[in-house]
Amino acid sequence: MWEKVQETIAFIQNKTNFSPEYGVILGSGLGSFVEEITVAFTLPYSEIPNFPVSTVVGHKGALLFGTIGDKKVVAMQGRFHYYEGYDMKQVTFPVRVMKYLGVSKLIVSNASGGVNPSFQVGDVMLIKDHINMFPEHPLRGVNDERFGPRFVNMSEPYSVAMMEKAKAIAKEMKLDLKVGVYLGLQGPTFETLAEYKMVKAVGGDCVGMSTVPEVIVAKHMNMDCLGISVITDMGDEENIEEVNHEEVLEAAKKAEPFVRNLIKNVILQF
């Protein structure tokens, strides 16, 4: 893994000579955030050594380097998922690369199903914590101390300071920003009604198929993280409504202007 990361970094640095402070991973339907970036370099995933390639509609496959104000940013326009067939080391490989390009602060976004009855479709939720229910852990196996410690402290997976800044910005925006716990499941099936009930019972406010592995690996390398979920459907165990990916993308698209503005201002002000 170390050698692969170094090979990828060498390729990117040769192409860009760019050292970003912020990394941004964009979830389903949220890819147009890149319009907030003054883009200096674009590298398609297919051209980057050791990078997987996105296979999901709504996830473009490119790494963008540029600035927001005076802040240097690298953004993943499309992420990788465990359900696509990649192992967790492949899913989280870009986070390793971001760290050694210079990123110290990681912002992750996603589309998720809400189970908190006070939520509704289109809400934006700040992730205060997560529950990992993926069948494979991204740190399983021999630990390379050059990346981080064997046992990682996860008492603050999401930066309290970044969350407070996001809350203050949301207040200025008059955005009703929800706060809650994200539960990560494998996918690619949407949850059954009984599974939605389980998510709520164990303390989740929403559920999705990403984010958790990326944040675990970021914390392994001592990065500060901020997580944002867009509630694109509601999982009510008493209400049988079909959910499909197109509706998820449409709901994310409607919430996207708020998410874009929130992420942009966190980067500018934090």
C-alpha cells in the first residue's frame, strides 16, 4: 500500500505541483460543488495510477485541484463504494493519497435515507458521529505505522471545531441544519422496512453506503473531518414507499445549493 500511495503521489505532483489543504469527497448528486472551485488541474481517475474508477450514475470520475478564495482544495468528483466490488483498501485509497498531497482537513458528503421522524426529504444533516456496520474494516490486516497507529482513537471522528463553524455558518444562511448519527451499511440494496427500524433502534438518524470507511482512514492519519448528509428519502417502517436511485439524485440536486454554500463557507472561514 505504501509503495502504491507514493507512486500515485509522484504522478499527481508531477502533473500538478499542487499542495491542497482541504480534501472534499462529493456524494451522489452533489458533484456540481466543483463549480465553486477555481480549477487549476483536472485528472480523470482513469489516468491516475492505482486509482479505481467510479461505476455509479451521479458519480463523475475525476480529481480536481484548485482554489476557493485563498484556500487550496482537491475534490473527488465521485467516490468509490464497497458495493461496487472494491475492497476497503481500494475504497479508501484516495484518502491516503490526499493526506500525502498535503490535505489536513477532509469534508465528506453523501446522500442518505433518514430514519429520524423529525427529518424530511431535502434536509441537510451534519454528521456528529457514525456507526460502522460494514462487513469489512478498512484497517483490517497488518498495520503500516507510516500511515498511523494500530489502534485508532475514534472518540472524535468528526471535528467538533469544524462542526461548530458549520453550525454558525448555517445559522447565517438561515439553513435548518440537522445534526445526527450516520449509520453505514454495505448496500447496494436500499434498506428493508425492518432494517430501517433497526437503524433507528441502534441510534442512527440516517443510513447510507459510504463515508464511514473514508473517515476511519482519515482519522488513522490524524486528519480533521466534517461530514454532511443530504436526506434523500425517508425510511419509515410503517410506510411502504419505493425508493430508487433516480429519486435520490433528484432530492440531492434540490438540496445541493445549500450544501455547496455550506461547504464553501466552511473552507473559506475555518
